[in-house]
Amino acid sequence: MKGRAVVLMGFMGTGKSEVGRRLAQRLGRSFVDTDHAIEERAGKRVAAIFADDGEAAFRRLEREAVADAASRGGVVIAVGGGAVLDPENVRRLRDSGVLVHLTARPEIIVRRVGDGGGRPLLRDDPRAAVTRLLAERGPAYAAVADVTIDTSERNAGQVVEEIQQALERSERWKSST
């Protein structure tokens, strides 16, 4: 497929997967959720990978999933919240497409992820973990994003519309279509 990929990145609970599915449908492109690709490859859920094999093993699988997704060209990709902490992932994603950072206020994220069940980095104290991880990861997201969209008060359809408008204004996007 021709054109650049659209890469949705950001913290958990910001809507990457739902927005990604809808955006892919709107653009007539395939959708790749790297967390789902990791689960398929490993044969178990992300939480089980963290519990059984550790975060380092998960990050290796994530690097492989990002490389695979980025090589496809012209797709919509949703990457896990920590994917952009790896410089190799960032290079691959940047080379493949336009990076869209979805963000939300901490209290909105906590409401969306609930008690953190199935989210290994949140299990003990979701509110404290969200605050800490946002502080750690926020600068990484901001440093690589071509576009940043706050999803706090928007539904998935509104976010898709805003992404599409941002893409139409993006020189990186225009140069590939």
C-alpha cells in the first residue's frame, strides 16, 4: 500500500486502539495493534508475558512487532505506551510514517483504565502509577510527535476527525500521498 503509515502513540487509556481501528476504516487502510500482534506471537496476554517472562522479554517482542508493522507501509499502527522509549522503535516508526500522540488528563486515564486489571504496570496503585509513568514518558512522546491530540473530552469519532484534519495539514503526510 502506498503512502506513509499513521502511528498512534501515547499512554494507555488514551484511545489508541479504538481510534486506530476507526481511522484505518476511514482511510481504507489496514490496522495493526502491536500489543495484539505481541499476544498472537507469544500465545498469551501482555499481562502474562510480564508476569511469566518479565518486562525485558515483552520489550523484545514489542521491538519485533514494531519492526514488522513499520515495514508494512501505508497502515495505521497503534503502539503500546512504552514503545517510544526504545530509540530503535522510534527510528522505525519515524521512517514509516506520521507520529500522532494521543494524550489525556491523568484523571481521565485512571477512569478509563479502572483498577488497572490486565495492565501490569498499574497493578498496585493505578492513580500513582499513571502519574509517575506520564511524567516519565511524556517528554518522549512530545519529542517525537508530529501531531498531539488530547482525547480527554472527545469521543473516538471526534479524535479520528481531528487526526484526519491534522494529516491534511501535515507536510510529512502530503509528501507521501
